[in-house]
Amino acid sequence: MKIAILATLFASAAAFAPSNPTTSAASSTALQAESGRREFFGALAAAAALAAPVAANAVIDYENIGYLGGSSIVDINNANIRAYLKMPGMYPTVAGKIVSHGPYSGVADLYKIPGLSSAEADVIKKYESRLTAKTPSPDYVIDRINNGLYR
């Protein structure tokens, strides 16, 4: 951005500076004005090319979006409670306990949930291969229990 500002400043200053100090007195002022305009617009075009938008380095999409319910594998740290609907026996009781507690450093942490019965642990064991623990993302953790989608 600083380069674009400096280039624009240089281009505007160059438009008012004499282009050739040794021009003869017989030169027409109209030709000088035309030459000055060409130089100005040429410099302005160069500055505009430098100031053209460059691709941002911002995260456009969450790289683990598929694990939020769009695939067979579910991210236990970021997925919404409705992602567990695909796994019979998980929703709503076990899934509610999973999304209410956490974040988890690994799938093995699920067995440490307070109040987890042995039957619920068996359901988690059944689907353990379909669960993963990605780094919690603030954009998705906030909606784990209720994302506002109602029937």
C-alpha cells in the first residue's frame, strides 16, 4: 500500500515538473501540455498496476469443514450436535454430552466425560473410528450445542 501511495505521489509530482529543461522557446505550449499529460497518465497507470488488489492471506474457509458433518468422520471439537444424527445411538444423549464437555485433545478423552455410563461408552467405542479431534475453532465451537437450525 505504501508503494502505491508513493507511486501516485511521484506521478502527480512528475506531471508538474518540466520534462526536458532544454526545450526551445519555439516549442508550443500545447505540445508540452500533451506530453505532460501522457507522462502523467503513464505514471498513473503504472501506479494503478502496483496498487491492484493482491490475494489476501486470510482464511476463506475452514480447512476441516468436511469434519463438521459433511463426511463420515466427525470432529468432536467443532462439529454441531446434529452431526451425530448419522450415528444411531449417539444422538441426542451421547452427542449432547460430547458437545457439552471439551475441548478434547484426542478421541480417548471422550471416555473421561463426567457421568458417562458404560452403555454410552460402548456407543462411543462403536463409532470411535469415525471421530477425530481437530483444533477447536472459535467460529464453530460457539454453535456446537445449538446452531439455530430448527425443523
